[in-house]
Amino acid sequence: MAAKAATAHAGRASLWFWGLAFSLLMVAAAPVAALLGILLAPSIATRALDRSPKHELSHAVLLFGGVGVARPLVRLLSSGMEWAPAIGLASDAGILAIAWSSQILGGLLMEIVPLIARIILERRLKLHVAQLTATRATLETEWGAPPRVTAPD
């Protein structure tokens, strides 16, 4: 019970920290914050909805989101952090597509890669078990040992 309360408290503290950081960013560089808020919307939504203790999914989505946001952010910073370029970049369908699709790809990879790895490992394990079973049967016949009775699969 205490661990659950500590986890909830840590989650609230983390949310409070990110709220404070975003508020400071809004005050210091409002066009940058607005652009990041729009381009990183899937990351923000994933972080808000991710209930896992370590937030692995939201971390992967944010990592891939950073890749999709880097170029527009550099373009905005080189243009002087004005509102007009920020609005132009945020309303560009190509930039939105790259930023959001990279975040979606990060989320999909986070979910699909463990499944694919599990399937591959299980397949390799079954092949290895079949090889060992065949080797055992060969050795039993060579040595004249009675076959071992095992439970059916």
C-alpha cells in the first residue's frame, strides 16, 4: 500500500515538474513552446495516458518525436523565434506528418519489437529442443538404452 502511494506521489511530482518546465518555457520562449506543443502532441498524449511505472512507451515516443521535431525547431531558432515562422512551421502538413509519424513509429516499435523477438526466440527454442530430442533418440538406439517415457506436449 505504501509503495503504491509512493508511486502515485512520484507521478504527481513528475507531472508537476513537467508542468513547471513547460510554463517556464512558455514565458521565456512562447513561439518555441507552441511549436513543440503542437509537434509533440502525440508524445504529450502518450505521457498523459501511459500508466506503466517506468513509462517506457512514452519515453520511446518522445525519443522518436525528438527526431521529427529537430529540424523545424532549428529552423525556428534560426529565424529569431518569432510567431510568424512558428505558426508557419506548425501549420505545414509535411512537418506535422513527419513529426507525428515518427512518434507513432516509436510507439509501434516499442510494442511490436518485443513480440517479434519473443516469436523468434520461441522458434529457435523449439528447433533446439527438436535437435536435442533427435540426438537423444540416436544415442539411446546406439547405446541400447530403453526409451525414456515423457509426458506428451
